[in-house]
Amino acid sequence: MGREHSIGASNKSRLAGRNPLRRFVLRSVLPFATLLLVLVLAFFRLQAIKPVTDASRALNKRFGNPAMMRLAGRRYFFAGLIRHEGRRSGREYATPIWAVPTTEGIVISLPFGEGADWLKNVLAAGRATIETRGETWAVAEPEVIERETAWPLLPRRARLLFGLAGIERYLKLRRLSEPSSVMVG
């Protein structure tokens, strides 16, 4: 009689033991990626609590935005850049955002709600300039919209990511110009 092999957990562990890369992925990378995903989802779900939203907005403004500014607006990077005028100072500011071009204009997710300074500036001015995916658009007529209004305008991938993050509000802007190419470093 020969030795019987079962196709069970012991066989899977033997296969993982033979391939060091697979073992590394299963034991190290996969748990870390799962933990990171859970933490990101928890972070965005906690945004419904005002003190958490205010604290995370301040941290993002201080640390996250400067880091994102290096890549925002580039052709193959997910984040775009919105250039807007300060409502009190009149100075020009630039803020990294997640801008999704649509047939009618651009939709921007509002993960930190409606208290962000850049959003207040754009709503007050009624216009801005957006750089995303290596192109620049002049935009106007900003309007904060609910998820139900934004989702039909968004591609499936964006709906999935924004839904997992629990984002409920979006900024809809109408394009005033055809996109022009941007030379971003």
C-alpha cells in the first residue's frame, strides 16, 4: 500500500514551506496588508465623530498634504491638485485632492467633510483650477452633493473605494475649458 496524500491544510502548508517567497507573503505581507486595510477603513469610518475629523484634518494638513504635493496632479498618480484663492487673504493655495473627471465636470471626494479650508475657499470664490492625471482644467459652479447624486457620475472603482471609506459628501464642479497638458516634474 502506498502512502495516501490528502488535499487538506497539511498539503497547503507543505507547498508554502517549499516556496520561501510564498511563505513570506502568507506569513508577513498578507497579515500586514489586512491590518493596514482595517486601520484605514476604521480611520475613515471614525470621521463621523467631529473631534476625530478635526484632529485628522489638522494632521493631514500638517503632514499628509506636504508629502502628497510632490506627486499630486501627475499623470499616473491617483491624487490631483486643486488651486484656489484664499477667501480672506486672496493668496493662491494648492491642495492635494482625489479628483475624478466625469463627462460633465469633476467630482471630488470630501473625506474630512465640509470643514476643510480649501473647500470653503472654492465655494466662496466659485471657481478653481484642477490638475489631475497630467491635465489641467478650469472649473466653476462648485456644489456639495450627497453620495446618491455623486455615484452615478463616478466609475465603479471610485465608488468601491469611496464606499469602503464611508465618504458621504462630494464636491461637483463644471469644467470651463478643455484639458491642457501639465508639465509636472
